[in-house]
Amino acid sequence: MFNRRTITIVKRELKAKLFSKTFIIMTLLVPVFIFGLFGIQIFIYSVSEEENPNLLIVSETENISRRLKNEFDEYSEVKSGNYRISYETLDTSAFAERLKGLKADLLSETLTGVVYVPEAALANKNVKYYSPNPSNQALFNKIKPGINKALINIYFEDKKLTREEVDYARNNVDITGYRITKDQKVEEEGVGNLVALFLFSFLLYMALIFSGQTTMHSVVEEKSSRIVEVLLSSVSSTELMAGKIIGVVITEVVQMIIWLLPVILLITTSWFVLPADIIFKLDLNFILYFLFNYTIALFTFVGLFATVGAIFDNPQDAQSGVWPLMILVIFPFLIAISLQSNPQSSVAKITSLLPFTSLLVMPARLTLVQVPTLEVIASVVINLAVLFAIFPLAGKIYRVGIMVTGKKPKWSEVRRWLKIKS
């Protein structure tokens, strides 16, 4: 299969792809897109707060109202005038009547929201918020600490505690994670590896989808324009498929190495210095594994996408037939980015060893925890076994499908192609 004619096809693919405008643009724009994506998220988070909110805080007792005012008057947002907060003291029945008169102001957004703090909140800390936007988490995150401090101060004021004891009681628990490594070292964990989880998972997902779709459309175009008939006059269908896939894989691996150069420089040199809490706890072995795993994933998915392209005559039909492959990429990606909650869960361990899913889940796990070497080896062996198992089947479908034109074939017909002897 791998001979001089195959090498010629590989060279053709490399020349067409490595020097194409699409390759150059994607190589340059993807890092910009990734950093831009993080920047947009930070920007959205920073502007997600309500602009100049106007709040009314109603309490059931004068004492609660006074304590709340004391707390919120210390807020920089209140001092600067960005937050406008007014206070009233009403019992439950009077508040119900007052709320009726405030509905017009709330709907016209003259008033952002009404916070009701009943006396019972001293026991159960249950506070009510009335607004056309009752799920404003950005606003809740701002006002909850102030309300909590006021309630705690009132609760403990007759308990004969010192101010230091009250301050201690109202502080939240802060948990700092420390990683115990295989060589029994203790290292403080920052957010660097969490960033790495999203970075490597997104790169894998995007690269597999893009390379697969591009290959599929290329095969469909060659088939529909009859270029493939010219090519098959000098090479076999197996050589054509192998050359096309190898060319795509080499191109995509080169592109991935270019994308990863900043990360490689970060973990292998001291040219760049990051804050301690976002340093990547990764090494060159992980990068080498990632590239090897990526190569296996490319051979697997590019081969399958090329096979789908060979079945159909036009992009519309091919797109309708490719959804099972899309699921095989999207589903593991969703699992991978959810590992931040618990990378050692049963779901994480199982999917990091299953065919197809492990191609995305195992690298994601490795960014967060030290996975046993045997599990990593098992994952590689399983994916290689799947690759060698599906390639002969994909080759049969490609060999027959690339020459079949006309009406859209049914899946039952595609299954019959598998029974045709080489």
C-alpha cells in the first residue's frame, strides 16, 4: 500500500495543503481566536454586572435596615455612585402592598430590584429578591456578602463575642489545592492546568472537526468532478486513500506543532514568566503524548470522514451522512471539558479507556491529574487496535464508493459493499 505511487499522492496533498491560503490563515488565526475567546469571556464577565443598579432594600426591623446600610455604605460601588441603594422598614403585610405600587417602576427599569429581608432571615438567612430579572447572579454575588455580614453581626450582637470572633464567624472557608505527585512531592495547584484542560480539549476538538470536514468535502469534490477517475487511472483506490489520509495527517500535525510552540517554550525554557497561580504543571512528555495521540485521532477520523465522502456525490448528502462521526467527536469533547469537576470520577476513568472517547478524554485527564501509566498505555493500545480494525472496512467502502455515482446509496447497500472481496 505504501509505495512510490502513494508517496506521490502524499506529496500532492502536502503541496496542495501546506502552501494553501487556508492553511496559512488557520495557522495564524487559531491562536488569535483562542486568546480572543478567553478575552471575550473575561470582557463579558466584567461587563455582565448591572449598569448603575437602583435597588430598594426593605427590612422588617429598623435594626436590620441600619446594619444593612452600614455594610453597603462601605462598598466602593455605593461610594462612587454606581450603586444606588435606598432602605425602608416594613412588616410583611405592609411590604406586600408596597410591592404592588413598585411593579410599574420595576417593569420600566426605573428600579432594578427589591430585596426583602424579613426578621426570620436572622435564623434561616432566606432573603427574597423581586425583579423582572430575578436570576441576576452578577448582582447577587455583589450584595450577598453585605447582607450576610449584616445578619451575622445582628445574630451575634447579644452573644458577648469580641469583634475578632464575629469577623472569624462570618468569613467563608478558603480551600487551596495541593497536588501529591507520583514521586511524593507536594505542589500547590493553580488554575494553569485548568486553562490547559480547555486549551488542549478545544484544539483537539476543533482540529479533528475541521480536518475531517475538509477531507470529506475534498473527496466529494474529486468524485463529483470526475478528477478521481483520472487519478485512479494511475493509482489504485487504496493508494489514493492512503496517500490522501497521510498527507492530511502530516499537514495537521505540523499545524498543531506550530500552535503548541508557545506552550512548549513555556514548559521547556525560562523565556516567559507567568504568575505562580497560572503556571502549567505539564512537561515535554505530555506534549509528545498529546501529539502521538492526536496523530492516532487524525488517522482514525480523517479516514472515516474520507470514507463518508466517498459514499456520496454531493456535499449536502455527505453532510447528512456524517452526523454519527460528529457525535463521536462532540460527545467526548463535552465529557473532556466537564472533567474540571472531578477528573477521577467513574465516568472520566471509563471514557478515557473507551474507543474514540479516550482520544479526547485521556489528554484532558492528564492535564489535571497523574493518570497511572498502565491506563495511558491501555488507552493507546485500544485506539491503535480500533484504528487497525476499522481501516480495512473503511478501505472497502472507499474503494467501491469512490466509483459509484448516481442516486444516493442506502446504508443497506453500503453494508453490501463490505462483503465484496478485494
